[in-house]
Amino acid sequence: MRRLTLPRQTPRLVLRDFTRDDFDGILAYSSDPRVTRHLFFGPRDAERTAEYLDGLLASQRETPRSRFELAVVARDTGRVIGACDLSRIERGVFDLGYMLGTAHWGRGYATEIARSLAEAAFLELRAARVISTVDVANRASIRVLEKLGMRWEAVYRKHRRAKNRWWDCHLYVLPREVWETEQARRAADPDPRSAPEG
Ligand SMILES: CC(C)(COP(=O)(O)OP(=O)(O)OC[C@H]1O[C@@H](n2cnc3c(N)ncnc32)[C@H](O)[C@@H]1OP(=O)(O)O)[C@@H](O)C(=O)NCCC(=O)NCCS
């Protein structure tokens, strides 16, 4: 599999590999129940965060590497504000995800992250499709996927059992052809006000 070039820069963020020094930053957002409300895990206490970080650092050493779980760093402060990930789930198919501390919601950061990871998946990892599954009640995340140009493909009833309940999830898909067409359209008309979002 091809490699992902890290760190990745977006206008306001840096996406880079986590290090052990990021423990406090990870604990800050992932111990917050508002952040993990629509996620299968968490909130995570310090012990769970340490286990998670161990697994994450081990995944960085895999060859070929199939999981890119990255720190989201605000360029203006240099602080970790969340995480995002691109995971290979089968040949040519990558799953996209993101989470941010609540203080950083509502500024378009998740959309910026999702755009950067989709570009990385298609240009560097040669993905055929980027997918995401999202809790049916997670309106903010669904909106991010729509802004990215992802298409609703299915609803999975009782997709997963976690945190003592069954989860219904939407499957969203961004095929390579759709992404390429949108890139060409943007190149021809870079005015974002005319973008056909959601
Ligand atoms: C989902 C999440 C990453 C979004 O981050 P963000 O940086 O605030 O997202 P953006 O600002 O790029 O876009 C959010 C969009 O959702 C909209 N939105 C937010 N809350 C909403 C709600 N309750 N209902 C409908 N739309 C909502 C915003 O208005 C915005 O759309 P707009 O640009 O058209 O106005 C953030 O809320 C989060 O970390 N949630 C917890 C973790 C999580 O659920 N991750 C997703 C797992 S699939």
C-alpha cells in the first residue's frame, strides 16, 4: 500500500501522528461525554486513554500501515484539539472519522479535516472509495459528510451493540469519480459560494 505523507497541513490545522506527549490532550477531549455521545466508545478515563494510546502508537509501526489515527493540532496555538482517522477496511476502501473538543466545534474544522483526509485517501493511498458510518442521531457529523460531497448509501439497523444499546447508523460513501468531478469543478470555479454542498 502507498504511504501517507505526514504531517498534513490544512489552512488552520496540522494533522500529524500522535506521540506519548499527547496524553493530556487526548484525555481532555475523549473523557468528555459530549464528545463521545455518538461514538461507540467512551468517555475514556486516564487508564483507558493510556491503553488506547499504546494501541495507537503500535499501529504507527505496522507495515503496511492500515490505520492513520492522527492528532488534530490548531496552528494558532500548537495545541491538540482532537483526532481524526483514515483506516483501510478493505482493498481501496478507507473509513473516515473525526472528533474535536467541544470548545472547537462550529468553526468548520471537521469539514477542513474531512476534505484533507479525503484528498490524502484519493491522491496518496489510491482509494477507490472513502466511507463513513455515523450514528443516525449525529446531525453535526452527517452535515460534515454532506458538505464533503459524500452520498448517503444505506442505513444499518442495529449496526453495532455498544454502551448497552443497539446503534442505527447511516453509511455515507464518496466514490473516487464523484470526488474527482468535484475537484475539477472547483478548479474551474474556485468561488466556494457556488459549491453545491449538501
Ligand atoms: C462532529 C464534529 C466533529 C463536527 O465538528 P465541527 O468542526 O463543529 O464541524 P463543522 O463546523 O465543520 O460542520 C458542522 C456542521 O454541522 C452543523 N450542525 C452542528 N450541529 C448540528 C445539529 N445539531 N443539527 C444539524 N446540523 C448541525 C453546523 O451548522 C455545520 O454545518 P454548516 O457549515 O452548514 O453550518 C464535532 O461535533 C464532534 O467532535 N463531535 C463529537 C465526535 C463525533 O461525533 N464525531 C463524528 C463521528 S462519525
